Amino acid sequence: MTDTERLPLIGMTLDDLGGVCAHGGMPRFVAKQLAQWLYDKKVTSFDEMANISKKNREWLAANYVIGRKKPASSVRSADGTVKYLFNVGPGRNIESVYIPDKERATLCVSSQVGCKMNCYFCATGKLGFKANLSAAQIMNQILSIPPAPGKGGEAMNPLTNVVFMGMGEPLDNWKEVSKVLEIMTAPWGMAWSPKRITVSTVGHIGNLKELLDKTQVHVAVSVHSADPAQRESMMPAQKAFPLQSVMRLLSGYDFSHQRRLSLEYIMWRGVNDDIAHANQLVKLIGNLPVRVNLIRYHAIPGIDLRPCSEERMTMFRNVLNSHGITATIRASRGEDVQAACGMLAGRQESRSDR
Ligand code: SF4
């Protein structure tokens, strides 16, 4: 078998690994050992799996690959943010963004190559949809970043948080994303608390319900306008997934304790940044315990939208705060290397700095 014919093991759940073991005539407990090597110890070769017999390791290596792949390149922002580019097939690249912040380090992962949602303001949307990423390709981003420091290389903090806010709409690739969430939170996998994970969505209703029912991860909904007609002009997904229906669904869940619901609101000058827009958002939120993230827009060539002023953002935040809504203006990270919100386009020109 060639490398491309052998299936990757990362991205497999414990049940999937049980199937692998059954196929190779290995006892079921080997599946747990495999999961530990892949997701806890994060090994990159079968030889490192010391408690699995040589015979079984050889069979695994003949039939499967681990699936770990280093980033093809990376580029570091002046603020310490690092954008990584992974090749995921002929002519297909995706990006992941590492965002250090004191003792925290958040990774923004991609779930698709391109995106079907075609949001007017987004560089990824302009690519159109190319492919869903497999669970292995999503897991590879999480397991391979930050890369181990090379000779004299600077050590980077291990990941404390993962946000599904990179390229693609995660709930449009729910089958693979749900596997990744299981692997990240299961005791046999990475054993992360779901509070360390946020899934961002335009409000893909059917799969959002599954995410809410089957996981405890935080949820972020991209709102950007509380006015249905204006939102539809910026986000065609509003037609299939009206915000009002999304909010109705969300109101049936408890976000007052451990689980967090955020609403993302990118602010554009003269478009969605006046008092009337703020009041519409207040009305939409009603009594839902949400936090609103006001996001500075990063101008993208060819798109006639401009960021709004600091004063406008502060005014908007104050209106929300005066109604008892927690709202913050998000610090912008990685804009100089096109790593900020809405700027990911999987371009090959990222230069390697490692
Ligand atoms: S903003 Fe998100 S959902 Fe919209 S096109 Fe970009 S990647 Fe897709």
C-alpha cells in the first residue's frame, strides 16, 4: 500500500480504533493504548508506541499511517500571532492561527477548504467551496501546533484553547467536526474540558441543535446585523438559517452557568454601527445570557467595506452595556500577516519563519 492509500489513524474515535484492532486481530484494549499514543502522547511514529507489540506495530504501519503532517509554512505577526499553512491535497491549502496571550494560547482551526456560505466580507467566502476537511486533517492542526522547537528555536506555550473560527463553516462539516470534538473531550482522547473549545457558526440550525444536545462546548454565532434584510445582504446564509429562528433555538438551552454563548458582530463604517443597529441587537438578544464580541473589520482588497472608528465601537458597546448586556471590543490580532478574522484565504505566499 502507498502512503496515500493507507488511512490515517488520527481523527479516529475509540470505536473506529476498535475496528482497526479487530481488523488486525488485536485485542480490544489495544485501541485504548493507540488512542493514548495518538492523542495524549502525540507520537508521530509507530516505533514510539512502546507498549504495543512489535508484530502489531508492523501490521499497523503496513496498513495505516499516523496522519501527522507538518505545516508547509508559517508567518509570524509583530504581535506574536503565527499563521500556519497546511497543504491538504493537490493545490489545496488551509490556514490555522496560533494566538498567544500571556499564559493562554488559542488555536483558530479551519474545518473546510473554502466555504459555501459566501459571506460578503470574508476572504475565505470569496474562494468558494472546495472540500470538507477530514477529522484527521482537523486533528492534525490541533496536534501539530505549536511545532516542537528546533535547534535554538523558541519554545511556544502549549494550546490552552481551540476555536473553530478558521476557514469554513464548522457545522457544514458536522460529521467530521463532531468526531474531533469527541476526540478532544473524551477521557480516552485529549480529555480537554469542553470549556476550552468554541465552535463558531452562521447558525446552521439542524447541526447547531446536535452540537447543543451532544456537546457542552461554547458556541459563537456570527450575527453582524440584527436586521434580517441587511444580514441577508451580507450573509446569504440568513435565507436558509434566519437569525430569529437561531435565537429561538438557543433560548431553549442554558447559557447562564458553565456554557458560554457569544454573538460575534463585525462593525463596518456607516453600515451597521449606529444607535438604531445597537437597539435592534438589544431587542434580538432579549433576556438571553450572551456576551457580545464587537470585532474590528480588517479591510480586504476588492471589498467596499471599511472599519468603523474607535468612538463608534465604544458608543455601540455602551448602548449594549446600558441594557445589561456584556459586550467587549475584541483586540485585533495578526492583521499584518492576514491572520485576523475574515482574512484567511489559504494563500501559498506565507513565508516560512521556522
Ligand atoms: S465568514 Fe465564516 S461562514 Fe462566512 S464565508 Fe467566511 S468562513 Fe464561511
